[in-house]
Amino acid sequence: MTYTTPVLRHSRSDRIIHWMNALLWLLLSATGIALVDHPELAVFGEAYPAFVRSLVGGGATLLRLHITLGCLWAASFIIYAVVNGKGAAFFLRSVFTPQQGDMTWLARKSIQMTFGVSAAKRLGMRLDLPPQGYYNAGQRALAALIVLGCCAVAASGAVMALAPSVSAAEHPVFVACVPWALLVHHFSVGFIIAGLFIHIYMAAIAAEERPAFLSMLIGTVPAEYARNAHPLWIVAPGAGSQHTTAEGEAS
Ligand code: HEM
């Protein structure tokens, strides 16, 4: 393997689910924010909910659209797990398996990003980062927040969507959970969106991660980037095909 040899990082189905998820998050956020018709929670101004409602033909249609998009979003993960079960299992295992040196990586990376490398060196701080595997500690922490947050968003959304068809007399506990579901929905979405600012900055804007950004479009990274940024991944047996084949699908 030469320095420029392309190494497969994201299979075709990984890339499709990722960008479909990003598009659906955009649409769900746009319709969800328009459903909140309260002057103190008007993120895009008080005219925004009225504008989106008029665009789709009223509040009831907007709610139906939001629920349909939510079902499509949840279904896309089920389809992904069926099409690329090994990829989904690899992703969950990687994200939820802590590694030695994670806290050191997170602390030193935060110092690097807050003070800058030269200022931190002048203060005598150690900045060498422990070697990372397929995902670095920051990616794993953020992905764990996103996965758990998405489960909470989907479960609380399902409770709210089913609420109108559930009788309070027959299922009092379910109906009592509905206001809590609303709270969980709003807080989880808030945490995920806050995390997405960091994710999008790190993945799409930070120059050092440009090869990873391109890999979400073309599938591969140069071996040089993989060796530098994810040395424990690249030295692992079968690196570049741990959960994918050269054809781009689950092995
Ligand atoms: C403009 C929007 C987005 C951009 C530019 C972007 C970019 C990327 C890139 C480049 C990677 C690959 C990182 C690597 O290989 O090291 C990635 C992975 C990931 N992204 Fe995004 N992303 C966006 C939106 C989202 C959204 C909305 C979510 C979830 C709500 C999300 C969740 C994830 C997760 C969980 C991963 C790790 C999974 C994997 O590598 O297959 N991203 N993203």
C-alpha cells in the first residue's frame, strides 16, 4: 500500500444512509420548528411558523408532514440495518466501545482547539494525542450522543404521534406520558443540533479532516490520511474492509 493508495472508509450504503439522514434532519428541523407556535420559542422569528404553515396548507397538514418525515427517517435506519447489518453492528460497536487514552485525547484536543498548538506549547502543555482507531474519541463521543439522542427523539415522537388515537380512560399512564414526551423530544433535538454544529465544523470545515469529508462522498481516503489520523485502524488486519468490501458493501 503506497501513501496515496485509496483506502475504503464508507461503503455505498453508509454514504446513502448518512446523507439521507442529514437531508431528513434538515426537513424535520424546518417543519418541527414551524410547529412550535410560541413567541418565546420562535427560533427563526414569529413570522416563520405562519409562513411554513401557509406554504403547506395549515398546521394540521404540517403536523402530518412532520410525522411522515419522521416515519421515513426511522424506516431508513431499519432498511440500512437490513442491507448492511455488519456495517451497522461495526458502527455501534466502534462508537460504544471506550478505548484507553480517550480522556487524554479529548482533553488534549480541546486544549489544542481552544488555545492553539503554539500557545499551548508555550504554556508547557503536552499535546501529543494517543493513537486512534476507525473513529477518534471525539467522533465516538459525538456519535454516541447522536445515537442515544435519536432513540429518544424517535420514541418520544412516536408517543406524541399516537396520543390522539389513545383513550385516556383505557390507557391513563400512556396519556400521562405525553407531556413528558414533548419535553424529551425538545431537549433531545436541542442536544443533537448543538452536537451537529461541532460535527459539521469538524467534518466539513476543518481543513485537516477534508479527506474524511470527501470519503463521505466518494467512499475512500488516501492511505496517508488513514495512517496519520487513524493509525490503529490502518494497522488492523483487513483495514479498509473491516465492515465493507472493495465493492463498497457489507462483507
Ligand atoms: C451538512 C451536514 C453534514 C456533514 C457535512 C457531515 C459530514 C460527515 C462526515 C464527513 C462524516 C465521516 C467522518 C469520518 O469518516 O471520519 C460523517 C459521519 C457521521 N455523521 Fe455526518 N455530516 C452531516 C450531517 C449529519 C447529521 C445531520 C447527522 C445526524 C443527525 C450526522 C451523523 C453522523 C454520524 C453518526 C457519523 C458517523 C457514521 C459514519 O461514519 O458512518 N451527520 N459526517
